[in-house]
Amino acid sequence: MADIEDKLPENVRGRYYCDDQCIDCDVCRDTSPANFTRQDENGYSYVYKQPETPEEEALCEEALMACPVEAIGDDGAKKEEEEDVEELELITF
């Protein structure tokens, strides 16, 4: 399982990320090219766009499950962000 402490700096903020265990195998980029890209200089993948649709969400989850070294993580940030919004809504009413 990916470790949030080893999260690569290029990852955009959000639920999914790649950590420093990535071996540049191309699985995530082939599975979900709208969300994963390659850092060419150092040879690894990272999340450049968090999923915005149910289809992208499913493909990111598929990439996570298919990663041979478990370098893709899901820290649940989307759920936390939704809870923050709900909390703010309660405060404003």
C-alpha cells in the first residue's frame, strides 16, 4: 500500500496520489490517462488531475488495484473535503 509520507511532490492535492515506490511501469497511465502522467526527468508517474467524473473515479480505482508495486494511494481526501463543505454549510445557517 502506498504511504502518504512518501507521496511524490508533483501529485495534485486530493484523494489519489503516487508515492516514491513507483517503478514507471505505465499501468496507471494506460488505465487512466486523464489523471496520471509521467515525470520524464526522473521516470515515475504522478496524479496530475484528480477524478471529476464517476468514470474517472472508477479508472483511478482500477489503476490503484492494478499497480504492481502498490505505489498508488487513496487517502480519502475527497470524503474529507465533502465533510468540510458540509461542516461549513452547517456553520453558515
